[in-house]
Amino acid sequence: MNTPSRTFDDASKAVMRHVKERHWDKNTPRGLAISISLEANELLEHYQWQDSPVGDTNELASELADIFIYAIQFAHHYKINIPTAITQKLEKSAEKYPVEKFATTDPAARKKAWIESKANFKKDTIL
């Protein structure tokens, strides 16, 4: 099936229209978070016991789409703009993992840089 290319906004609107038409738009954030994790595990299952996936690209895309569908619903619940959240996360990641330290291909230098970055950067999650 050859479908036309869509923007992220188009895809998000299509997801929300799809779930609202079926009255699935009342799922709790907890349920959506659990579903994201479950779908991520279904994707991971394609790699169980091996480095190459079981299944073709279409099957992997289907699993990935399930993850995004639940993530879009979760974001909609909290009014999270996903592209903005991604941009902000990349900015934090660039600060935590500066390109000057991570541009090397030397495995020992990369491991050292990773350990130093993990030790010196405070996680912004409060539990």
C-alpha cells in the first residue's frame, strides 16, 4: 500500500480523530503509559535472542506506529507539543553529552565520556 507522506501534525490529528470516533479518547494517562511500554516490548520481541529482527520492515513499522499512537494520545492528554518536547530534550542532551566529547570513535574514550557525563549531570526527574 503506497500512502502519501504526512506531516507529524497531520498524523497526530488523524490519530486523535480515529480514537475519538471510537470513543477511545477517555483512556487514562496511566493506561496510555502502560500501553506505550507494552508496545515497546512488542517491538523488542522482534530482537529476542538475536541482533537482526524477526519480521520485515512493515512489521517493525507497525509496532513502532502502535508506540507513537499511544504516545500521541498521552501527549494530547497533557497538552504536550511533541516536536517542542523533542527539541527541548535534544538541547538538554547536547548539554549533557557535548559533541566535543562524543565525536570520537575510540570506544574507551566514548565510555569514559559517558561515565563522566552520567556522574556530572543531575537528572531533572523528581519521583
